[in-house]
Amino acid sequence: MSIQNPNKVMQTGAAMKLTGGLSEKRIVKYTARYFGIPIKDVRLQALTPDASTRTYYRVAAATKPDETFIISLYASPFNPQDNSYLDVTRLFETAGLPVPKVIDVAGTDGIILQEDLGDCSLTKWLNDSSEAGDPARTEVMLHRAIDLIAQIQAATELAYEMKSVASRLAFDEDKLSWEANYFFDHFFGSLNQKQFAHRQEQAIRSDLQSIAAELASRPWTLTHRDYHGMNLMIDGRDQLRIIDHQDARMGPATYDLVPLLVERRLLPADETWIEGHQDYFLQARKKLGLPPIEVNELRYEFNLMTVQRLLKATGTFSYQTAVVGRGEVYEKYIAPGIASVLRAMKQQGMKEYPALREALENY
């Protein structure tokens, strides 16, 4: 989550009554009721979700403007017992993973009130922080993020024991195939308006299906599912915190490592740099007593997962650009993402996917 306008003053409840929409009015009424304050004393700031189905707001009381909280607003009421965010939050908290504290749940209002972790994501820190100019400090943060992936994976059995929704969902062949088709439809279709001959389209889809089938056959572990730098926040104590974890599910061991290291980059990552962090990941797993993965096997799966994950991400970026109209945020990642996919496809040991490769190279 990032603020739409960092310089924007938090809006008052009184001003909201005159100018805000129904969603904002719902937020203001809930906040006033929960904190026992007049509507005019509610302070409200809209936050921008990252391609999310939920909207987020920062709220505070006028008497305590520095004591802020985050509200996640759903489009409709929900049953807290069936809410995936609350389910996975319980799982992660039980596993000792650093997620935001849930303060209150108002299912009939479609609201979850949470701890405010601030506005500094790992991505923002790496791009903007003066500390990021220190390579050693940058490595410390990336190692912390990789340690958290290993800790998520160490919670796999716990997910089954708690009967978490994450244990009932997986990156099986159907899910990975859906991702691949989503990429095809929105990158080649919505964004580029590309028309293929029937045989060529079938060949491309066949390559995508082959990648999905092979990844689905890999051993499964618990994954966050969207583990990139925008979903890791650096709180006021300089600690990494995990957000946007409601879609956690079972999948290949490299699923979370790929977006952390190679997604949303404007220039492809250096192969030596990638391999160094892969090695650290193997060490982090070993420290937690997780089953060993042979290093060449990890590198192969990482490259294959890079193809799958970055194509899926490119599908999302294409949809957000061409359909939703948020190209100013997402379009810049599309060409670098395709370049990273092609680099991964050319790595030693990778199988040939000639139809897909040709289509991407022509782009």
C-alpha cells in the first residue's frame, strides 16, 4: 500500500460528509463508533491498493493525529470465520511471522482494522532510502526477506494442522494454467491486440501448459503467493513485516523467491547476484531443518518459475495498463519482465519452448 499523495492532509469526517463517497462514509461512521468520537473528529486518508480488490484507508482521531490505524475495506459484508485474510493472519501469527496486528473486525461493515506499519515498503527503501546506498545494508535487508520465505515454508505442516485455507489451495496445474492463459489473453490480447494463426496460438498455449504441468509436479510447500518488495514493509523499528498474505497457498519452493529477486525490475538482475541469493535461501532452509534441495535442481526450478511467475505478472501489468488504465504504474515493468523471461529460458538445462520463445522475441 502506498499513499496516493504523501503531502495530502488527512481529511476530516465533517468534510467527508460533504464530499466523500459511500465507502468513505462507511469508514468514517465505523471509525467514529469504534473510537467513541464525533464524526467531525475522524481523520481519513485514502491509500492506493496494488491491483487489489480491497481499498485501504489510514484513520486517526483529531485528538491523536499521530496514532494512526489502517482500515481494509471490502466491497461487501463478510463472515469473519470464512475470511481468508483473517485465516492466514492467524496461521502466520501462530508461526511467529511478522504480520500486522488485527485490532478489530466488523464483518457486517466489510471492515478489518489493523496496525499501521507506515509507508516504507522494501521496494521504496531500496529505491529511495539513503541507507540503500550501502550495499552491505541492502544485503542485510534482502537476507531478512529470504529468511522470512524459509520461515513461511517451515509453517507448512502447521497450515495443515490448523486446517488453514492455505492448506486447501495450491499452485496445481489448473491454477498455473489459469495464470498462463491470463498472461496470453491480456499481454497478447488486451495490450498488444495480437492475432495468431490457429496453429501458432495452439503451439504457444501448449508451451505454456507444459511449463504449468512441470511446475505443478514439483514438491509443494507453503507460499505467500505475492512476495515482492511492495508487500514487505519496514516498520518504525526497522523490521520487515509481511502484508497482503491472504492468498497464501501450497506451491513450489521457489515461488516466493522469484518475485523477490527478479520481479518489477527495470533492468534484468545479474545472474551471479541471483545465484548468490539462491545459495543463501538454501542455507536459510537448512538452518530451519527443511528438506534439502540440490543446488542445480533449485536453479533449474527457479528459472522455470521465473518464466511462469513473470509471465503471470506481465499479464497483470498488461491488464492494469490496457483495461484498468493504470499504465503509469505498471507499463514500465512489462518489457523488462519479458526480457527476464527470455533470459531465464536461455539458461543451461532449460527445455525448449519454441513457439512461446518466438512470440516473446518478436515482441
